[in-house]
Amino acid sequence: MNEQNKRTIHALIFDLDGTLIDSAPDLQAAGNRMLAPLGRREVSVQEVQMMIGDGVPKLVERCFAATGDIPPEAEFQSHVAAFIKDYEPRSAELTVAFDGAHEALQSLKAQGLKLSICTNKPYGATMSILSKLNLAGYFDVVIGGDTLPGIKKPDPRHLLAALEHLDVFPAHAAMIGDNANDVNAAHAAGLPVVLLSHGYTKTPARELGGEAVIDHFRDLETALAALK
């Protein structure tokens, strides 16, 4: 590859769930705590993995759809609010960082890169998890699913807001994610995407259209170095 064609990267935007952390067990537990008093069956962690990525309202909706009817709007919204209230203080009981995530972030930070998170997870739960998993210190800015009113991935403005905070142009940034929302948001914002194959997606990562797919964080820097 011609060295002149390689992308000069000053900032990286990371997705959270399914990319940096395995949060499905805690989301499953919260979902089942919501469903049990209603006499509904439990959802499995495998089911919940396929429900993650579009924010809490969609996750709650999918929990209800998988176990029966979706409640009327007012009742549904009360369940969403109750889910968030229950989940946030317990969001890191079972959640762990994926193998190699800490080491990769430490190395990237040491190289002077600006790091950020763009997630559709509520900001409060995001910060609670980052703090409990000792990840918060790596990131210069965190954009949650409720940080920008009405704006979530795949809306590219979610990513562009992070880059504005970082004072970095899209031409000098890249996205690290695991699903179609990450790919679509990044490409619309003008960013290439490196996907982790361990994420939460019905479509295999290698079929999502990212610029690179890796199986472990140890391969991240090599993938970034090859981006155009």
C-alpha cells in the first residue's frame, strides 16, 4: 500500500455494548426483573444479545414482543422508565470488558490519540459501567443515547458531536464498533469502521460492510494502520 494513501488518525470513536464490554448478562437480568411481575417468561442471554444496540426503549419493546404483546404506549413508557431506574445502579454486576480492551485503550492513549464513546445506552448507565470497569479515564468525551435529544446512531450527528468536542475532523478519525448502526453512522459521517467479531449482531460482522473486521483487540492497531 502506498504510504501516502494511509489515513492519519488522531481520534477514535468506540461503541460500547458488544464492542468494549459484554453487557448482555446485566441487560438480560434487568429485562427479566421487568418481565417477572407481569407473569411473562424469562428471556435468554442469547435473545437479549440480538436486542441490543438501539437504546433502552427498543430493548424493552423487544423483551415484550418476545414474550407476548407490547403494552399500550403510556404503560410501555412507564416500563421503560422503570427499567432504566432499575438497571443503572446494577449495570455492572455481571458486565465485563472484553479481553484485551484495557490493554488496547492504554496503548492508544499512550500514543496520544483522542478517544471517545458513542453509544445508544443512556449516559448514566454508560458512566456507571465505565467507572466500575476502570475504563472512564481513557475517554475524552462520552456521548450517550440520551445526550443529544432525539439523536442516536445510526444518525451521523451522534459521531460528529463527539468529533466536535475532540476538535478533530472526520478525515482524521475512525470508528470501532460491532453492528450495522456503527457502520451506517460512521460511513454517513465520513469515517471508516473497524468491527469486532464478538459483538451483538444478527448479521455476521464480516457482512456489515466495515473496512476491517478483527477477532481480538490485539489486532486493532494493525487494522487501524491499514485504513485509507
